[in-house]
Amino acid sequence: MKRLNSQLQEDGCPLELILLIRTLLAGCKEISFRVSQGELAGVLGSTLSDNVQGERQKKLDVISNQILKDILSESGYVKALSSEEEDTVVGCNPDGKYLVSIDPLDGSSNIDINSLIGTIFSIQHAPQWMEPDDPQAFLQPGTQMVAAGYVLYGPSTVLVLTTGRGTHGYTLDKTHGGFLLTRPNIRVPEQTQEFAINASNQRHWEKPMQDYIADLLAGKDGPRGKDFNMRWIAAMVGDIHRILSRGGLFTYPFDYREPNKPGKLRLLYEANPMAFLMEQAGGEASTGTQRIMEILPTEIHQRVPVIMGSKEEVAMCLEYHNREAN
Ligand code: AFP
């Protein structure tokens, strides 16, 4: 089986980017080890602090953030780092060529129940003009990413990565510690009968999403003329992994609860990297009105509505949004 290094070289990645990705993954392997130790390593449960989003941090959120922050800032490849768990950007090496954005531990509510969790990341070039702690440099559209991926800490530890030449899946071989290419060129089926949404928020959705989901639930007897199945892992990393594996539609839609936070998911740490992976695998990713990767961010912790997955199903969902707009 091909090793990660060979695939990255074949994809024409510059050496420094390869070294950065390998450094980041060294951190993820450490997180994977801590996750697998669970209660034995005392990593379950909450801290007494909240992150900048006002969410109570789990011990593993803090540990994972620290592992990645240490390894990336010491690597020399990174000029600055932005993290879901940090209030502001973390300046690293003024001569570093890259900016890295991370959700160190996605799916925090799954930690204590031994269910799916993961690390999500994306990498951009660092503009030469930037000071290492200038958040402005992170406010580039997702189309500027040079790499994005996630590591899923499941029954096996899996890496899904794109550098803009397709989306490839790797499995961590714990016998020698390397990621081996187990799913080259992932393609998302264009059609699906499966969707993922937190239905308990239904009363807060906009009309187009209300109408779209109602038609899915109506199944064979409704306008779609077929039955749909629903899945919700409560960790985007798990839901997206399923969709990259067998198709589906994932949404955390616009929500009226907090108009200044249109949706729950973060553009830099969740929506953009997953949109890049999805598009490179033949899927689509939109807010309902705009391609996610074209959004010009206004702040590093910005939240956006997310609709992504199988191409034809995303297009169908967007039709409901277009109808409403016209
Ligand atoms: P964390 O980033 O705090 O772990 O939250 C996970 C998440 O942002 C995303 O991965 C899930 O899809 C979503 O939240 C789950 O949200 P619900 O709590 O509404 O199920």
C-alpha cells in the first residue's frame, strides 16, 4: 500500500507543505493515542473554562489544542495558527510560509460516550505582508486553501486529505505508525437517499429548509417519490466521513435563534475544510445562497449555514432556497 509521503509527492506538493502536513499528523497521532487511552489517561470530562464561543471546554479539547499548538508553532513551517479553542490567532515563526486553521477536537459531546470524534484542519499560504499575530491574513476565501483534511479517531484512525488533486483516504497503521493510502480518489455518489440534520432544531429553521426536510420525510408518498433515511452523529467529522464513504446530504442550516451567528458551524475550522474535501470528491457545499469556498470571511470565528454532500441532493435542496428567493 502506498504511503502518504509518496501520494503527496505524486500530487506535486512542495516539500515544505509535505513536512508541515507530516508534522500536523504527528500531533494527531498523539491525540489518537490519548483518545484510545480514554479513562485510563484521565482525558474524559469537562474543564471549568469556556472557549471564545462560550462553549464549555472538554479536557480533550484543551489537550488536543495544546498538542497541535506546540507541535505546529515549534515546526518552523507555520507563521500563524487559528484554532476554534483560541480567542485570537497564535503567532508562530515570522518566516513560516503557511497559516493553519484547526478544530482540534470536533464532536466534543461524543468524547465521554466513546463515540466518533476527530481533528479538522486547513492550510493556506501566509501572505508576506502579515505580522505573525494578524488575524486579517486568515480572512481569505476557502478557494485559497492549499490543503485540508481531517483525522477521524474511530475504530481505526483515518486521515482524509486533499491538496487540490482529489480527496484521498488513509488508515493509520499502528504497527509502524504511518498513514497508508486505503481509499484513493474518493468519489461521492451524486444521488442519495440519506440525510443528516439535528431535527430537534426544526422550529428555528427558515422556510426553505422546513419545506425541503418535510418533503424528504414524506418519503414515497411525497413529492420526492422515495423514502429517505436519517443519520446524525453529532460530530461533523463523522457525518462527513459517512457521506464521503456512501453519499448523503449533511446540513447545519441557518437558524433564527441567534441572528449574529447564522448557523452553528465555523467557517474556518469546519465548513471550509469539509467543503474543499467534498468538492474534490465530486460533491457540493453551499450555505443555501452561496458556495462556501467563495465566502470572504469577516472574522476568524465566523459561523455559517452549511449544506453539503451528494451533488444532486445539494442541488435539490438549493432549489427550495432559490424558489423562496424569487
Ligand atoms: P464541537 O466543535 O464543539 O465539538 O461541536 C461539534 C459540532 O460543531 C459539529 O461537529 C456537529 O455537527 C455539531 O456540532 C453537532 O451539534 P448538535 O449539538 O446540534 O448535535
